[in-house]
Amino acid sequence: MSTFLSLEELRSGNRRTLSKAITLIESTREVDRDPAQKLLSEVMPHTGGSYRIGISGVPGVGKSTFIESLGMLLIARGLKVAVLAVDPSSPFSGGSILGDKTRMDKLSSHSDAFIRPSPTAGSLGGVTQRTRESILLCEAAGYDVILIETVGVGQSEYEVASMTDLFLLLMLPGAGDALQGIKRGILELADVLVVNKSDGDNRARAELAKNEIMQGLHYLQPLHDDISVDVLMCSALNNEGVEEVWDHVSGILEKLKASKRLESKRRKQTLSWVKSLIEQQVLHAFWNIGDVQADYMKAITELRAGKTTPMQAVEEVLKNK
Ligand SMILES: Nc1nc2c(ncn2[C@@H]2O[C@H](COP(=O)(O)OP(=O)(O)OP(=O)(O)O)[C@@H](O)[C@H]2O)c(=O)[nH]1
Ligand SMILES: [Mg+2]
């Protein structure tokens, strides 16, 4: 597969080449492993030039609609936009991309945009791992802004926040509804909060949500002394307030960049990525040691039969490894 992929072609911005490159790094085939690693090493000097933005929120809050609206705005400003979706819960590849394509109608057919669905759950090393590498490929291909959509229901937020420069959380109108379903920890990840669907009959309810969220934020320690976490309102559907959201977001990003905080944030992210890669490989290697799987099944069977304790079962599996 790699014979079709040259760094020059990728750098020239060919979208098909970028697609193929992502397919290569997502591949679980052993033969693709080395070419994928080689390609990633080659692109490294050409990465880091984009703004990486995580966009999250409960299902149906309007993430895809927001990305369509923001994406078209960015393109109008002369930027190239890549959209990556992370949905670890998706049982098959691109579970929601059919819906997304219709929500991102204009964006998906624009030559300055690139949209990629979530990798197949069960990819080696996990979905978010592949997304981190896809970001690098998109940067090498010349994309200026990379938007990463993730469903706001679990672990994926933490992982997306750990690979982006800024995390934007979309919220629903209505007091009580606003914080519903959002775990406190996820609120803490947000650099910017936006109440979407602030249109028509929802306007008053959006104000309520905004106030409630601001009160919730009151108890949180801000991430930076000089950058407050603000709550904005928009209607992604009607294209209202999205420009203000971008001005706010880009203001924060420019501030982080000018003060070198962006650089140090990314450096820390890379270090913890390396650490988690090592941990993953060690785990992978462990489960593939000769008798480990058989010993595990045996220990579990004995545990179920009440013949052993959990600690003894662990010892049995780890013995002589
Ligand atoms: N009134 C109104 N409806 C909106 C707005 N944004 C999105 N919607 C609608 O909300 C529904 C869900 O929008 P999506 O953009 O698919 O939401 P999502 O968060 O991407 O959903 P998942 O990908 O399924 O998690 C659609 O019917 C949209 O038309 C908005 O600003 N105002
Ligand atoms: Mg969506």
C-alpha cells in the first residue's frame, strides 16, 4: 500500500492521498505496520502548523451542524479545514458518518475541507491513538485548523483534550438541562463553553442555561490566570454567533501561542503520548507471552468455582512471567 504514498503527494494537499495515508495508519494488518511508522516519521518535520480543536457535547447538541457552520466560515477566511470524528462507541466503521455527511453538506463537498469518520472500534491501539496520528497527517497535508468531534459521554473527551490545543464544549438550552449528562470532570476540560440552539423559542432557555453554567464554573479553578472560561451562545443551524465563537477561540489560541504556552502544552502532550504508547505495547506484549491467556482462563475458572481468591488468581497469572 505504501508504494502509492509519497510524502510529496501528501504535502501537495491531495485529499485522496491523505485518505489513503490515514487508512494505512488505521490498518490492523501486520504488513502495514512498518510502512505506517515510516510514513509517520517522514511527516513529523511537517507537523505542528495547525490549530487543533476538540469539539464535544451530548449526542444531538449540534456538533456536526456547528462544525459545518464554523468550517465554512474558516474556509471563507482562506483556511483549510480537516474534521476528524472520534466515536469509540461506534460498533462499526463510520457509524454516524452518513448522518454527518448530510449535516456537513457544504463542508463535505468543499475542496478546502477534509472529513474523516471515526476509525473502526477495535483498531490496534485504540481509536483515539489513530486520531492523534491522523492529526499529524492532516497537518503535513497543509490543513490549518483541525476539528475533532467526539460524543460527550465518556472517556473519549479526556483523550481528545489530551491531543488538542483547545477544548470546546457545546451545551443545550434550558436550566437543569444544561448540566444534565455532563460529568463535572468534562466541564473542567473545557476552555470555551457554547450554548447551541439559541434560536427561536429557545433563546430565553439558552440564557438560563448560560447563567447556570456560569454558576457551575464559578467553583472551578481556571486553567489560566489571564484567560477566563467564557460561556457564549450561538445557533449553528442559523449561522448566528458562530463567528463570535471563532473570534473568541482564536483569541485564546493566539494568546497561548504568543506566550509559548501552546508549545509547552504540546510538548507535555507528546511526552504523555509516548508514555501511554510504551504502556500499551508492554500490555500487548504481556498478553502475547506463551501461556498467559491459558493461565488467565484457568485462574478465572478456578475463581468462578470458588477455589481461589482474586489475589491468588492474579499471582497465578503473573507467576514466572
Ligand atoms: N434549532 C436548532 N437546531 C439545531 C441547531 N444545531 C443543530 N440542530 C439540530 O439538532 C439535531 C442534531 O444535530 P447534529 O449536528 O447532528 O448533532 P450532533 O451533536 O453532531 O449529534 P451526534 O453526532 O449524533 O452526537 C439536528 O436535527 C440539527 O438540525 C441549532 O443551532 N438550532
Ligand atoms: Mg455529529
